[in-house]
Amino acid sequence: MSLVTTPGALAPLNERPRLLTMDRVDKVFGGDVVALRGMHLDVNEGDFISLLGPSGCGKSTALRLIAGLMQPTAGRIDWEGGQHRGDLGVVFQEPTLMPWATVAQNVSLPFRLRGKSHSSVRDDVKEALDLVGLGKFANSYPRELSGGMKMRVSIARAMVTHPRLILMDEPFAALDEITRFKLNNDLLELKQKIGCTVIFVTHSVFESVFLSDRIVVMAARPGRVIREVQVDEPYPRDEDFRTSADYAAHCRAASDALHEAMGDAA
Ligand SMILES: Nc1ncnc2c1ncn2[C@@H]1O[C@H](COP(=O)(O)OP(=O)(O)OP(=O)(O)O)[C@@H](O)[C@H]1O
């Protein structure tokens, strides 16, 4: 099965089928650190959601809960129709590649963890690498790649199993600005091609507006959603959007919400 889906316009935001719901989720660490309190989030198929908020507001905790890496203290996370193996791909801030393995072997890891041989998934790996523009680097080692290329490998590894949902925790934060812009553009192109849903954690208002159609703004102590900013602008988005008055207006709205989250409403 190909990763690339038939291109088609996304349904309007409020008409997309539900993928999962975080329902009144609390997460308390060590009995007294309330990382999240009553977090509610509806995630719909095809959404590109950014979680935006100050340090410590629980963005990564929310992502880890959705990933099933830990359990909520209270509340529920429900996948519509149940969660199936391979529904989820995760990209962290660090590319977390195995240095002793080639790029192709790194990308095939999710399959190998399921007992499939590298040779049986060669075509899937090749397609994922072609999609992130690294088709020629299949036999290279991570040490031979730039930071941006390593992150592309990490993205290819996350999507090679055709997940319905990709979780990304500040994947581009450590990259220089030009590489970051380029990867933002490429990520949108990729998402359009494979038609998945993305939840993306970022500190950057500009990045969240460029990428997302929904920005979920969170506040800290306790971590909670305080506002949702919709960026109801068509995809594909390009440099014209990045320099448009509409983009500036959305950035202003997201920035105001972020100030509110930080307790200093503009
Ligand atoms: N494993 C843990 N044990 C104890 N406290 C934790 C743990 N993980 C997170 N926390 C606390 O929960 C709160 C939310 O942390 P989290 O990392 O989710 O925030 P964040 O919004 O992702 O922050 P940042 O933007 O700085 O990465 C913080 O107060 C943090 O110290």
C-alpha cells in the first residue's frame, strides 16, 4: 500500500470525522505536580493541531498521554473505533537515530520491532525516504547527515507505517531558522500527500500559524487549554502566505492568546 493518498480538499474544520478525544484529562506527578487539569481536546481526521504555550504548561505531557507512553490520573483518551497497531507515529525534538545503523535501517525500525525483516519492507522504506527527499541517502549513516537531514529521517521513520496520527514534540526547535522554514514547508507538503493528522508541539507563534489549522493555546499551573485559534486558510501554504496580511493577523491573534496564557494579556 502506498503512503501517498489521493489528493483532495480537506473537509471544513467542523465537518471532519472525529479521530480521538481527550476527555477531562488530569495528570498529576508525585502527588502534587498538577501537569494537566481537565484537559479536553477533540482531534479530527486531517487536522493539523499545534499545542502552543509557555514552558511547563503540559504540552509534552499531553503528547505523551496521547502516545500512550503514560496513563492519565483522571479522565480518558478515546480513539474513535479503537486504536490499532501502527495508528501512531512519533517525532521527538532529537532525531534519536541509531548511530550504528544506516538511514534505511533506522527507518525500517518500526517494522522490525514487529518482527518483519528489513528486506520485506524495503519498498515502504524507499517510499518514505523518497517522500522526505532522502532517497539517495538510504545507505548513509546518521553521522554523515546534517541536523535537518537527521530530522527528515526521523519523520520518515514516524510515517513509514502509514499512521493515522503523527505526534511531533518540537521537532525543529534545535534547527537554524532557514532549515526550520524549509522543513515547515516540506512537512505541509508531506502531510498533504499522505493525508494524516498531526499534533505538533511548539513554542513558536509563527511556526504554529504557518503549519496549523487549529492552534490550541495552553496555560500553566495547572496545565490547561485556555483558547483555540483557528487558522482557516487553505493549503498548500507557501512563502506568499508567510508574508501575507492574513498570516500577520493570525500571528497577532495567536500571540494575544499566548500573552493571555502567560498571565499578561495585551
Ligand atoms: N515525569 C515527570 N515527573 C514530575 N514532573 C513532571 C514530569 N514530567 C513533567 N513534569 C512536570 O509537569 C509540568 C508540565 O511539563 P511538560 O514537560 O509537559 O510541559 P511543556 O509545556 O512541554 O514544557 P516545555 O515547553 O518546557 O517543554 C511541569 O511542571 C513539569 O515539571
